[in-house]
Amino acid sequence: MLEDKNTPRTKLEELGEFGLIDHLTKNFEIKHKSTVKGIGDDAAILDYNQEKMVVTTDLLVEGVHFDLSYMPLKHLGYKAVMVNLSDVYAMNATAKQITVSIAVSNRFPLEALEEFYDGVATACKIYNVDLIGGDTTSSTKGMLISITALGAAVTEKITQRSGAKENDLLVVSGDLGGAYLGLQVLEREKEVFKVNPNNQPDLEPYSYIVERQLKPEARKDIIELLEKLDVTPTAMIDISDGLSSEILHICKASKVGCNLFEDKIPLDPTVISAAEEFKMDGTMIALSGGEDYELLFTVDQKDFPKIKANPNLTVIGHMTDKSNGQHLIARDGSQIPLKAQGWNSFEN
């Protein structure tokens, strides 16, 4: 994509750092009263009045977290924002502002960064957040992205990982495993392309899982749904590293055990068929695949009537006494200890 000789290429040094920032952010509009001052000074100014602020940061590195051979830059900008907003929603908070910092090598022209910021702008518009600052600098190799997201919530609504109690229900939004299988499809087609550059992949049968990888959605709608249902989770986390890892995070922080029922884990039919094609186990993909960015949370049993039969939510288990440990209850009734086998960026 970056090597297309027919597309215009404006070298970044033609604008300079501040000219580049001005150019890339000129069309961003302020939406929140809490944004007193956004881009244009030494620092942004925020006023949250009576609400508590939540802050989260993620760093994405080319070749570790994304591959530009099949990740369009606009999609990358969008996804980079989603990764951070998901963490804000996992605190049962409303995302308000983001900062975006990027470092790029000289192989990236201005037009490539415009594509990236188009994705950021689309995310800001759809999720109603303000871009209030950031930085741009050079990189000796590839692209690095750092995004910080800020959100707010009234104190009694903020949900941490540490509030789960014995007998609380374990609930997940959406379905799992699609993002990992979408990655497998893209990696397979990349290898085919290397052998035959004239080959055009047919991704239509895999459109759902490929989109789950390239353009995930943070579950703002679930936070709004829980508010509407008058349900405040006792603990919550987003699923970035795989279901088993996230459950264990909640169990550790809350000092509880857990029974997760294999036959309750929600899998899309596309995930089931793709898992069979790749000769993988759908349950293991859901447990360890990651990047689904669904919300995993616990609720008091008294809230079950409010969430039952809701198509967006699935009860997949319950919390137990810490001494019982953390287990997957397989379809045959056997108990399998849960292990954190999710994605680890420090592994080779």
C-alpha cells in the first residue's frame, strides 16, 4: 500500500512537526463541555466537575501488534482508538477524550498519515470522543502508535476487577474467537500472496471474522444497555488477551474462584466453521485467542431477571469460593483448570 508509485507522496519534512499536527487535526471538532481546551496549547484543559476521571494508555508497534501488509491504515487508526475506548468502557465509564501520538519512518508519506487519521476521526465521530492532543516524531523503523483515552463516571458506577463475590454470575457480551480466526485467514492469504502476487484472495466467506480483526468495535452499547437495565456490574474487564486470561484477572483481583461452562461460551457460526477449516478447537480459540474486545463482567444473582434472554449478553458461569479454584466445566461434565494462555507480546 505504501509503495504504490501512482499515489501522491508528500514528504513529512515539508510540513515540520507542528505543521504536520495542524494539518492532521484541523478537522477535529470539540464535542464535550469537559474539554475546556483541546489541541493548540502546551497542554489540554479538562473539567469533570463531580465525576471521577479514568485514564488508560496503549502502545501499538508495527510488526508486533499489526501488519500493514493487510491492515489498511484507516482501519488501523480506527482500531487503535477502539483498543483504548474498550478499556474505558470496561470501567463502566463514558469515554470523553483521547490523545494520539505516532512515530513513523520516512517510508510513510503525508498521505499515509492522512489515512490513519481518517480512521481516528471516524472513531471519534461514531463514539463521540474529542481528540485533545498528542505528538508526532520520527522512527528509525516502522510505525509506533500510543493512544491515551480519558473517560468519566460517577463514583458509585465505576466498576473495577476487584468487586466480584461468590455466587455472582459471569456474563459476556457478543461472541468470541472471531478476531483470532480472522487473523489466521489474513496470515494464510498473506503467505499465498507471497507465492503468487497475482492471486486475489476471496475473503467474502470470512467477512465477519476478518472484520472482527481489522475493525473491532468497543462495546459502548453494552455500557448504555446496562444503564438502561439498571444493572451495575460487580466486576468488569474487556477481552483483549482471551477469555481465560480475563477471567483469571477478575478472580485474582476479587479473590474468588470460578466455574465457566464450555457449552455456554458464545461462538458465531462463522467461527465454528472456520475453526473446523483450520483444524482448531473453537473453545480453545475463545479461551486464548484474544482481541475480541467484548466485555466480561459479573453481576449479583438478583440482577439475572434484568439480563436474561437479552441477545447481547450470555451468562457463561458463576463465581465460587477462592478455595474451589478456577475451572472450565467441559461438555462431558469434567473440570479443567483454567490457564492464562492468551496472547503475550513478550513471547517470540
